[in-house]
Amino acid sequence: MAQILNNDNFNSSIENGVCVVDFFATWCGPCKMLAPVFEELSGEMEEVNFFKVDVDQALDIARKYAITTVPTMIIFKDGEVVDKMIGFLPKEHIKSKIQAQL
């Protein structure tokens, strides 16, 4: 299960290795469609850290990364943004984008 991050633990959580952060909102339909796909990937790709950020609860983080559409997934490598995916995407597409960073 992907951990939900907030302003207090976001930076320390993404600073090491490859991390995928799903920026979502509880009211967002496509976010609800993405959630089970995201959880499946987190179970399959144990070498990657999967996190979620509720944009309504963490506005500062959402602003910092210019999140204007949910869901948006950002792949971080050692704290740096290396890729960004916007909207609901097929599982294999997401997986290949993550694997490109390993």
C-alpha cells in the first residue's frame, strides 16, 4: 500500500532511489481508476518506492511541482524530477516509464 505523504515527510521520503508519487484528489474520478493500478505496481516493483499526495491536503507540494491536473504521477530519482505523467494511463505504460529510470 502506497504511503500518503504530506508537507512534513515529503522531501525526506523522495530523496533516495526511484520514487513514484501519485498526486490525487478524493473527488477525482480518473484518480479512483488509477488507484488500483498504482497499488498493483507498488506490489510488483519492490525496488521502487510508491507514494501518494492528496493535493487538497498538501497545497504547498502541489504548487511546488505545478500540479494543475489530477492524477499526475511524478517519478523522482534521488530527489530530482526525472519524468511526469498526466492523467489515467495504462499500467504497462506507467511501468515502462518507471523501468526507464532503474
